[in-house]
Amino acid sequence: PHAIHLKDYQPPEFLIDRVELHFDLDPDRTSVESRLELRRNPAATRGDGSLRLHGEQLELETVEIDGNPLTGSEYVLDPESLTLHRVPDRFSLLTRVRIHPSLNTALEGLYQSGDMLCTQCEAEGFRRITYFLDRPDVMARYTTTLVADRARFPVLLSNGNLIEECRLEDGRHLARWEDPFPKPSYLFALIAGDLRAIEDRFTTASGRAVDLKIFVEPHNLDKCDHAMRSLKKAMRWDEERFGREYDLDVFMIVAVSHFNMGAMENKGLNVFNDKYVLARPDTATDADFDGIESVIAHEYFHNWTGNRITCRDWFQLSLKEGFTVYRDQEFSADVGSRGVKRIADVRLLRAHQFAEDAGPMAHPVRPDSYIEINNFYTATVYQKGAEVVRMQANLLGPDAFRQATDLYFERHDGQAVTTEDFVRCMEDASGRDLSQFRRWYAQAGTPELTMQGDYDPAAGVYRLSVRQFTPPTPGQPEKRPFHVPLAIGLLGDDGEDLPLRLEGDSQAPAAGTRVLELKAEEETFRFVGLDSRPVPSLLRGFPAPVKLRFDYGDRDLLFLMAHDSDGFNRWDAAQTLMQRLLLALVRDPDHGVLDAFFDAFREALLDAEGDRALLAEVLTLPSEGYLADQMDLVDVDGIHRARAGLERAIGGRLRADLLAVYRANAAEGCGYVFTPEEVGRRAIRNLALHYLMQSPDDETLGLCREQFAAGDNMTDVMAALRLLADHGGAEGAEALECFYRRWSRESLVVDKWFAVQASSPREDALEQVQRLLSHPDFSLRNPNRVRSLVGVFSVANQVRFHAADGGGYRFLADRILELDPLNPQIASRLLKSMIRWRRFDRTRQALMCDELRRILDAEELSKDVYEVASKALE
Ligand code: HT7
Ligand code: ZN
């Protein structure tokens, strides 16, 4: 396999103005006829004049140019393309191919999911449907005709508006769809199935009516209300916050059970992993409700950031993904709790993106090269990309940022553009110079900011020196300094914010947060007019995707945890304190835990005024994975022992308080509602139960059993089931059995049942996971099921996956080798949990390397898995 480089980008030699597709649909044998209106691209640098169309796994039947059939000697066919030599400057091309959806296990192109047919074309799936210029800078208008058996596939959908429907002979029927907006091929979609829809209507700000439809299999019709509410909220929010209206007469969502990722923003016809659509209080947790709200919003927001304005090439993926994640994060912050949302986003960024940046697959937000683009739908492109947009929004301020996005939408509507075009809009609208800022797109790695504070009582000056350093990443041994926004506060003895007056300021600013800009490798900021040594609150709200090194004393952290006016930094101080304590316990299991720690924990726990969701975040210990990332040499067992030990100690020392919190936060009548307050109440109550169950007695076990049995919402049921399963014994087995019996017909709930067992720290977890592979409900062909068993075991069960005998690694490698021929995208994603082998001890290193080599030695490895495995061993 060879790499593709950004520097080699060339505009397409041909453009396609119109596409007419005719599908004769059958799961076993579908015929696709395509008519393309092609013309030479005046902006192209001339090649050899031939037209090379992408196409994979297609059985070609006919090729005609302007109505004249070509013979086999007039074109060249290889497994990846169809090349036509000597074509006119403008012509019509007809091809007819056959494809086999029921054999398509990779879930790219047209495939069968349960009883329906559906498509996934991003990034390069359209070439598995027909011969085409399958690249995002070729934008065309599509008309799509679908013909299928009417009884089996009564619903036939594609992009745009329905323009014709009729019955045909032999029980077949036809639907014709027309999409008035030019689009790249990756946004094409079709659906055929026996589906039902819930319908609603939305009136846009300018008064246009839009029909909203969510299509699901008939038995899921009662699980769509939350998705529909979320969609309407997102549509209104995008009008208010970004001035973006929807542009077609209908917006459709379809839920499918076999899907490689979360969802897909096809124009007017979003296709979703059903996990991000279906929810009823008794089947879905608060986290599921939350996920649905943000993924529905994310895909809807793509209509402008991705569809109306798309990417010139796949190196620009973050242009649409980073910006759209930023938009969905802001949406969730506005409709939920802003502080809690920020914490959740930063947790995710630190856990996944920082880890990626520190490993062999590290790459810039705008990568320079790839072997398989599917490997670059990463935390760096998505989450760090969103942070890069957020920094620009904060540097410009709300008004200028809105002007800049308005300019972007106006200037580039209908175009395929680059991240450079985006930044230029930021500059043009604001007058700011972002030349150094652009390095955030080009340089990989997480900058480390080392800060030092120094107070001079005689002068009343606090000097804050800041040094930035970014470690080398593959292909980038040296980094230049970034332009980093810093949001800083200073706290006085009473815990109140002080005014931050920099030397040279003519006026004293109001007390609060001040945004400074670091551009050099090293800079010192001098704050004047301070009567006593302040406690600095650094990087408030996490203004940049960086790591902070500051030598806080424990007392300062406790002080910040109690007093910082910035909720994010109160949480971060608690995390730093807990992390420090846990790492000390890893090094020395006899390291004591100060009473002050339990006192602070108790004080936060009993804070009746506070936001309970925020409190639950503050009182949750850093994960084992995150702690591992803080160690040069990971001590898997030490981390597990220390963290479990501290949880037990909290459960034991604070038993009475935890019980009181559990009882005080019982539900009050009126059943399940998904509001920030109720989500917070359930979160703190289940966290209290979690700590109590770390050293369970009859009373707490009884509470847990009761909560499991009461079972009126899945959030509480799952919390109790997890605790009972981890507790084990007859109680655990019974609960798992009872849960399965109750929910065996709800596939998404069965996923939870697999996941609970895969993530259990119990010593026999791997054996249990092995047994579950033969469970009749397990299938390698369903990505959600694979993720819930194999993915969860390798990502969320650090102590058992990294067992010193290498059983976990062997298990994962076996699954990857089985999966690769079926679904390379999923196989390659699973592999990512083994690529950072260098952080472990020699024994584990050798075991992981052996498995990586075994994978690389396999015959006919996909590009997806080859790229990840080979980079891991480089
Ligand atoms: N834009 C979508 C990406 C996506 C995808 C990419 C590759 C293979 C399968 C896929 N399914 C969806 C999803 C999004 O970010 O909105
Ligand atoms: Zn997206």
C-alpha cells in the first residue's frame, strides 16, 4: 500500500455537472445505471487527457459515450478504476454495473442491514456503487431513481425532494428523487426497507415549512420522540446562533442497526447508527439520551458545515468535522449545563486525543499523508479540530467570530474548500493576524506549558513565567512555538477573584478572568498591585489543548477546589489532587491518605447548593487509562490496585454521608425526565451507590438490588446491574440473567449486557468475554456488537486486557484477523488499543509486538489494518 500526500493535490481534470442514477434494487444482485454529464475542468493542470474513474468491486456490463457503446479494447479496467482514453471535452457517459449488497460486510457502499438496504459513502464508498470521480471536490446535481419489490421495500428514499412515485408490474414500484444542491459523491444516500416514520414539521425563521421524518423499523416507532425533539432544537439553535436555515422541503433521518460509525450527514437524508436515534426511558441511559441529542445536532449542523460548503480533499476533513464538533459542543452547552459539558469534552480530549498525540499514529489536525483515509476519522481531526475552532472563536470574541462565520458561509457557499480558506475568513472579518496560529493545523503533538509563579511582597508583584514545549511526533522532530490563548485568574486569601493588572496597564481591569496570548517559546507576565501572594487559577475553562505543568501545593489545590469562580478549574483542581494521590499510591501502596482529602471530598459531597452533575464530575476519580497516560512506564496492576483501594476507602470512610446523599437524591414522583437537574440527581445518587458498593454490606447490597428491581429507567438499572455484576457471586449472575431475559429482543440493550461483562474488572473477565463470543447473539458482522464486547474489553478494561500473560493481546489479535476480511474499518479501529506498546514493561512490550507482527504477517491484509500495524512497529 502507498501513501497519498497533501502536497500532491491536483484539481480534477474533469467535472461532473449532472448525475442520473437508476437502481434496480435486490439484496443479492442490484443493477446500477449511471448517466454522467462530464466536461473538462478549465482550472485543471493538464494530464494525459484520459478520464480515470474510481470503481471497486463492481461488475461492469456496459459503457457508452454519447450513446455509443464501447468495446473492451476501448477502456482499461483494473480492480480500482475504469480508464477511458481519448474522450471529448464534453460528453455524456453511461455505465451499467452489478453489485451484491448482501455480500457487502464492510458496510461501505450499498449494503444490507437486517431487512433493509442502505448506503455509506463517506469517505470513498460511492466507488463501490458506480464508476465515478469519487473525490469531494467534484460536486454535481443528482437525480436518483429507485426500483424495488413493493412488499419487501415499501419505502424508497434518497437525497433531496421526491419528484415521482409509481407502481410497476410484478409487484415492483419506483421512486424518483431530485437533489437541487450540487454535492460531492460522499453525500449520496439511498434507503430501501419496510420502515415506519414519525413525522413533524418545522417552520424556518423565514417562514418556510419543512417536513421532518424519522424512519425506523416498525417495532422501534415508540423510541423516536427524543430524537425528534433534539432535531427541532438543533434546527432552531442553528438559526439563532449561526444564522443558518435549512434549505430543502424535507429532512429525513433513518436508523439502521449495522453501521460503522455514529451517523452520516447525507444531504437531506441522514443515516444513523440506531444507537443515536432510539431511546425510551426504560431502554436508554442518560448518556444515551445525551449522545442522541448531540449526534442528531452534529449531523444536522453538517448541512452547512460540510454539505453546502465541503472539503476540497480529505486532508481538509477537520474543516467540516472540527467546526461541526465545535458547533455541536456549543449547542449541547446551551441546551444543557455549560460547565458539565466543558468537563465532559475535556475529559474526552485528554483521554483520547492526548493519547493519540503521544503515540505512533500522531498527526496534525490537517494530516500531511495517509494510506487509508478511514484511519483519519480521529480524535485529533474531530476533538482537537474543535478546540482549534474554539480558540479562534475566543481570540476573535463572539461578535467578530459571528461576522467571520457569516463571511465563510457567504464566500464559500457551494464550494469545496480548505482549512486555509476558513482561517482567512477569520482574519478578513476581524482584522487579526492568525499567521502563527495556523501552526495548530500543521503541527502534531500536545504542547506542554510549564508555568512558574513568583510573588514579590515588597513590590506587590506576581510574576508568571510560561514556557512552551511540544514533544516530537512521527515525521515532525522539531516544533515551532504555538500561538496559545491563556485564560488566567488570581484568587485572594478570601477566595475571591482579584483584578489582573499587568505592568503598563493604564487602568485597573475588573476582577475576574483575563485572556493573555502566548506566542514566544518563553514569556513572563507581571501582575501588579497585589497585597499578598495570590493563588493562580490557570487555563480557566481550558482555553487551549495543552498540558499544564505548575507546581501547586496540595493546599492550593484544595483551596481552588473550594473557591475558584471557574467551575472547570474547580473540577480540574480536584482531578489534579486525586491524580497526584493515586500516583503516589501506585508508587507506594502504604502512602497514607490525608484526612484533609476525605474532608474536602465530604464537603463537596454535602454541598446542597451545588450543581449535582458538576459535583458528580468533581467526585469521580480519574480513569485507569488516564492515570496510565501520566506514567512513563505504565504499572497496570498498581494503578488498578490504587484506584480500587481509594474508592474502597472513600466508600468506607464516608459511608454515612454517601448513604445520606443516596437517600436524599431519590426520585420524586413523575417518572423519568431528561433535564440537566434530573440527570445530575441520578448521577450523584449512582455515584454514591458506586462508592458504597466498593465495600458492600447487607444494607448497600439491598439498596443495589432494590434499585435494579425497581427498574423504571435504564440509567438506574444499568448503574445497579454493573455494581451487582462486578460484585459477582450468585447475586451478579442472577442480575445478568434476569436482565438478559427481560431485554433479549432489544438489540441496543443487549449491547449493554455484553459491555457490562466486558468491562468488569473481575479476574475471569477474559474467560467470560471468550465465552460470550459463542453466545447466539454475538456476531462479528454487527459493529455495535463487536464494539460492545471486543472494543469495550480492550479499551475500558485496562487491567484485564493488559494481563501480564498476554491473553488479552492474543484475544484481540485473533479477533482483528477474523474481522479484517469482513470489515477492515472496524478491525483497524480495534487495533488502536495495542499501538502504544512502548509505554509498558518489557514483557508486555514483547507480547504486544508479537501480536502486531502476527497481524502484519497475515495474507491479504487490508490497507486499514496494515497502516495502523506498520506505523505502530516503526
Ligand atoms: N461524517 C461522518 C463520518 C462517517 C464515516 C466515515 C467513514 C466511514 C464511515 C462513516 N460513517 C460516518 C460522520 C460525522 O462525523 O458526522
Ligand atoms: Zn461529522
